[in-house]
Amino acid sequence: DYGLGCAIDERGDLALRLPIPPGTGPRDVRITGQSDSFSVALANSSNCVDGGSETECVTGFPARIRGRALPEGTYYILVASMFGSGEVVVNVQLSEPTPPAANDLCGDAIDVSAGGTFTGSFVDVADDTIAACGFGGSPDLYYRLVLDAPRDVRINASSTTGESLSWAIRTTCELPSTDGRCAYGTPARGTLHELPAGEYFLVVEGPGYTEVDFP
């Protein structure tokens, strides 16, 4: 009935209503749609009448949609089957709202000069650049690395759910043309031997088809 914007060879669709009642406050939302035999398309919609009201549409096996700090109100989840039909399980989790990523712009890059492990999320993060080994449409986060002497630097980027990530280290945050080493994988890892003293920026990109957490 709806023709989801991202669905290919759609065989049928269902509509679910998701209320966030007044007085409960904003909520983070995690929605997963999965079938054992076909791919699923999920769309978040503000109503069930206007086909152009989708705010997000994803496909996958499973398909996942995440929202950060959704305001109180009523939302609709449209579920479609692709390349087959049968049972689909939709799991909806509501949780306390979390703040947006603080380092989604070059000017807000997090300092990692002391090393360590850093956690984060690509939920509601925009695509502002592209790493030399990355892909267009991928969300990106920024980190700043300052070395006072030549150092070996080991970088390991991995998602909590096993999707591939990419990273690139560059000398000018806003210029992809200054990318040096770049890595892509599950996890994306590499060692930069005797990196000269100076200021560098590390760009970490998530997958474009789903919003993941790391490390």
C-alpha cells in the first residue's frame, strides 16, 4: 500500500504505530526488522497517509533504524518484505535519550594524543567528507593527534555489531587530499611507523547503510 522509498521488489507492507506519550520525555529508539528468508525494508514515517512523509528508510538482513532523542508524539514504522514473503519479526527498544556525537565537525575533533580507547556512535551523524578508502554517504567523526616526537601509531577501529569501518589520517582536517594512510575492514587496523612529529587528524567513517556504535 505504501511503496517504501528504499524497497526493491516489494511484496507487501505492514504499518506499526509507535507512541511516545506526553510526559515521558524524548526517547532513543532502536528498531530491527528481520526475516529468516528475505530482506526487510524499514521506514520511519510521521503519518500513514502521505507516501512522502518518510524520514528514514533502510533495507537489510536484518534492517535497522535508530533515532536519537525523538520528541513526544506518534510515529509510524512501515515494514516491507523484499524478494519474498512470510514471517518478519520487528523489535522496538526505547531508552533514555543520549546526547549527539560531539566530534562530527573538524572544529570539534576529540584529542587522542595520549592514546587510549574511545567509544562513540554514528547515530544521526552526517557525511561531511570521504576518506581515501571510504565510500560516499558514510557518516564521519573526527579526532586530533599531536605528536611531539616521531612515534609508531597503531589504530584499530571496530563496530560493536561487526560492520566494516574505515579511517584515514590526514594533515589538514578539511582536505581529503591530505590523506596519508587509510584502512578499511572489520576491524579497520593499521600501524604507522615513525610518524613524524606534528599535528594530524584522524577521520573515522561508519557504514552508510546502518548506524553503528564503536569500539
